[in-house]
Amino acid sequence: MKKTLILSAVAALMLQAASINFKEASKDFQRVMPSGDKNVVLSFYDAIKEAKQSVVNISTKKVLKTHMSMSPFFNDPFFRQFFGPMFRDIPRERIERALGSGVIISKDGYIVTNNHVVKDADEVTVSLPGSKKEYKAKVVGKDPLTDIAVVKIDAKNLKAIAFGDSSKLKTGDIVFAIGNPFGIGETVTQGIVSGLNRKNVGINTYENFIQTDAAINPGNSGGALVDSRGALIGINSAIITRSGGNNGIGFAIPVNMVKDVVKKLIEKGKIERGYLGVVIEDLKGSLKDVYAHKYGAVIVSVEKDSAASKAGLKRGDLIIEVDGKRVEDADELKTIIGSKAPGERVKIRYERDKRVYTTYVKLKERPGSFVNTQKEALGLSLRELDNQTRQMYHIPSSVNGLLVVDVKPNSKADKAGFRVGDVIEAVEDMDIKSVQDFKEALRKYKGPKRVYVLRRGGYPLILVLK
């Protein structure tokens, strides 16, 4: 009995030690209508009516060439090893159409949208709100790394949207997504800013998303995210979903990033980004115990003859500051360096062996450069093999060359047999490792040229480019 009483007392003491006092909200409250006047309708119509006039529908058309084999064994590597390309593919064409949205940013016809809306399109058509007239659009420039593109139509006195400032946004701000989901027509959905500075989402290379629960569905891509004044604060880009429908997690590219990219695309037609030449990762977990600073980007490896290598940076260094700006993590370092121009000199502070050092780095141009040879009537669009491209197309590190990302129908490249996914390894006796190599080969070798190609699946072949 005595033992039972002691145990009960100990249990009571434990319960008392684990007790908690909750902070209670007032129970004395009232429910009220937003307006006492029952004849008043709450509406944001006047706030967004002008912004709606600046959001356009974009439709694209792409001619795809598929290949049908004459032999059911054609794709068998063992079979092809012995019989080679004697069993040719039969090309068949089909047309792929897609819908998206865009935002008018100037009276004379410049429109911003997502890169994935107009990517590889052979024809881009724009229709204005409230009008059945269609305009053929010219692609001014594209930036796959931020998923931003600019197109232009031949029109005057268009309704350009008013730009807001995405740095002023706060979580909980009311926002509206304007676009053309599923091609049903102009649609407005309401939500709030659910989060800011969303990174590591895995959608783009450079990410700093606005997260919102305003419904963003297929066709909304490239449309406007506006605040309650109707000012543009972002370009709708993507959603996270398992079903394909909207689950209340949408992402928009902040308008401040959009302005910077759009300006460069209009002025130069492309984005040139600085490059350090390092592989980096976040300072996390037990890695924090190794460094005095608890923020920054850790260098995992340094490329030979890179800008970082020439500046003396080494594997294991922790970069904590660039040009006086604190570097919180690897993603922020990537964004800061990517915003610099090739050839620009930057000041970098880093930690090595618990001591802080300073170095100056002259940035090189980011690899993964893109070349479009369609102006030369070849009809090839090529990309250098960076780590992201290799991973996307499952290309091993032992393979060097240029990746074919587009082949224009009925072009010289198409007639020669090039396909999307091919890797050009050499032209005649010249190895191809960069865009510059390929351009040099075109100048060097006149007339028909043997092009050594590695097809998906590791199948090598020779194509003749005339």
C-alpha cells in the first residue's frame, strides 16, 4: 500500500511538471458582415479590370517528326551492331499544339511569357482580350534557366500592364492570377501570397518563387499574378500536383527578376551569365561544425582552368560574401553569380581553416551555351553538355559533344537524318566539345561534311551534312 502511494505521488509530480497553460483567445467576440449595408457587393473588379486587358492568350504549333521502323528488331542493339543503318526509319509528321498566356509589357507589342510556353514552337499566335483577331508573334528571346521568354507582335497602342515591386510583398497579401486555363477563356482566380523566396523547388535553374494558393492551371502559364491594385507582381509559372489539378500550391516568378531578364532579352536577345566554375552545396548538418560561419556555400569541387581556380579558390572553401552581399546558401551564390556578366570582376570573401580570406575573381561565361544554326539554313539547335543537361538526357560524363535540342523540319539537318537527343561528337577529324568548336568546323570544312553522332542508347553513326 505504501509503495502504491509513493508511485501515485511520483506520477502526480510528473504530470504537474508536464502541465501547460494555453494562451486563450477572447471568447467574447462578434460576427459581423464586411459592410452593414446589405445592398453593397464586395468586389475587386475595378482594381483588376485594367490588368485583365493586358493578359493575352498564346497558342503555339510545332511540327514533330516521329520515326517508324521498317523492322521490329530495329531498336535491338545486338541486331543493329550487325546490320547497321541499312534498315532506315520512316519519318512521319504530326502537329503538336499548346496553349498558354502572356502579359503585355509595352504599347508597341512586347509580351512576356514563360519559356516553356513557346519553347521549340514553329509558330506562335497571340490573341488579345476581347478580340477575335490573331497576331503572328516573333520570339525575341528565351531564357530557359529562369523560364522567361519575350515575344513581339506587330500592333500599336496596346494596354501595357503596370509593374509592381515584388520586394515589397508580404505573406498574406491578396493576389489574383489572370490567364487562360485549359483554353476556356480569360479567367481570374483569387488567393494570397502563401510564401516568398521559394528555392530548391526543382523547376528552374534560378529560383526565387512567389508561392500562392490562387488557382494556376494548365494554360495559366505565362499569365499575370497581380496584387489587389492590379499591379503585376509575378508571372505564373508552375504548380505542384500529383493529379494534374490545382492543389493550392502555385509558383510565380517575381516581377523584379522578370524585369531584369526581359530587359536583357529585348536588348541582346539572350542572357549572358557569369560563371565561377565550382560545384557547391549548402552548409548543413554536421558540416556546420567544421566552419566558424554558419551560413554560406561550400565548394565541393573546382573545375580546371575555371575562374575560381585562377582566383585561388579550393575545394572545401566556404564562400560567405560576394561584392559585400552576404551569401546565405548555395542557391543564393548561384543567383548572385548568375546576375553578373561574363568578364566582370567580383570580390569574394571565404572561410578556409576557420580564417577569412578575400580574393577577386574575373568571371567566365556560363557553359551550356545555346546555338541556333537555323540562320545558316542548317536547321539545328544545339546545346553544350553541362551537368544539368547530362542528367536530364542521361548522357554519361565520358561522352563529349553538343546535344541536338531541335531540328527544323525539311532543313538540311533534317534531311541529313539528325534527331533531337543526338550528340555531335566530331565533324570530320575535329572533335566537338563546345559551340565555338562547331562554328569553327563549319568554317573549316566546306561542302559535304561527315558528322559523327552518338544516338540515344549509345548507337554511333555517321551523317553527312551538306
